[in-house]
Amino acid sequence: MNGRYGLGCALLLALALPACDGLSADLVTTNGSELPDAGGTAGNAGSAGSVTESWQIQLTGTPDMSFDVDRYELDLFALDEATVTSLHDAGRKLNCYVSVGTAEPWRSDFDELPEDAIGQPLANYPDERWLDVRAEGVRSVMNQRLMLAAATGCDAVELANLSAHRADSGFPLSYMQELEYATWLIEQAHGRGMAAGVSASDDLLPALAPLADWGLTDECLASDSCLAFQPFSDLGKPVFMIEYGSENDAPALCAEAAQLGFSLVIKRRALDAFRVGCPASSP
């Protein structure tokens, strides 16, 4: 399901993106090794980056910082100064995950969310609840989170879970209300010198692609929904792609990702340090 990848626990992500332009028997696995990039560069601090950037995503366990990748994405609330400094000293960019559409009870600012803006639990993540994105109190908390992201040293933020209007959220949210909220968030991130990526419901993507810097899709191959992210590719913007499997799945998945022009990483559903990246293209 696009726009949702997480666990009912304190999230910890590490995100950075591989090129899937070719196939090889040598794949990136769990030991932190990485094939050469296909000419991608990390870009400036606030830039969206190249579709050939290598990446890793980790949601559980102590983050494995040994992968030779261009970008890491970490959960905003799990960051410390040493981690940020280490990444930047190594020339890597830092994307910070922020759930802007759900209430997560383990967050330090959970009690600042207005009670009447906390709705129904998510179908697959019952510890989380949808937020009424129209509420000023919700926007105040999200504004504080974006300020924290900028102060922490995040080069970009992923604005996750922008899909309450398509869910049984408990609120009469419309497409236009969610779109206005997403647009506001992107503007706030850009105003603080950060790039903004989105994981959102498919119907929002055509309108958000011109505004956001990249998209992130979870299992779009498995759900046959990858074409929804084509508006990003049409604008030359990266689509960061997660599919679940093992090394054995890489030849087929990498070939499909290459056809789409998306940057794929293969993970286990535990979203731990395990990763399989696609090999760089041949000269």
C-alpha cells in the first residue's frame, strides 16, 4: 500500500538509493558492501538527488551505518548528533522520516496532539491512529517537527501517510483538504531549506509531483500500482522503491524497476538492516 511503511513501535529508518539499470550475479546484501553507482551524485543539501543514488532503509534495530550508499533516511525522533555528524562527514545525505498523517503514541510530542483530532486506528497498524489534518493543533505539531528536522540537520524530510481521506479515518476528509495539507507541508519544508518527499495515496500523486522533490513507494510492483508514480518520472524526479524479498528476487525485481526508472531496494518485512540493492549499469 503506497504511503504507509512502518511498524507499531518507535520507527528507525535508513534510506539511500541504488541504480537498477542492469543485472549481475553480484548484489548488495547484508554485509554493507555496495556496487559502484551509475554516475549519480548526492547533490546539494536540499536537493532531491539523482535517480541513480544508492539507498538503504531500516526501520528496526540499531542502524547499520556501514553501507556505502549516497543517502540514509532515519526517523527524526531517533536521531542524535553523532549519527548526523557521521553521515555528513562521510558525504552522505540525511533524509528524515516524519509521519504527518498518523498519531503514534510512542512519539515524545504525542500529548501535544488535540484529542479530538485523533481518529480511527490504521487497518494494519492498530497502535497508530489517523489524524484530522484540518486541525490547527495537528499543523502546529507538524510545524514543530519540521523545525526540529531543520535544526537537527536533515537534508530532506519524507512526509509519510498522506492518505487519511482514502481511509476509514473517522473524519469527513476530502481529497482537496488532504492536498492542501500536503502542499502546506511541502512549502514548510522548502522554506526551511529541506527537500520534501512524499509517500501518499495514488490519487494525490499527479498534483504533488510538481511540488515535491521525490516520491517513495512501498510494494508498488506487488500491488500493480507503480504507474501512479509516473508523474514524478515524467518530471525527472526520483522514485524511491521498496519491495520485499531476498537475493533470489533481485533479477526479476531489478529488471522491472529499471524499466520504470525507479530506484529499488529489496527488504525483509521486518525492515531491519538486511538489504539487496540492484547492480549499477554497465558502461
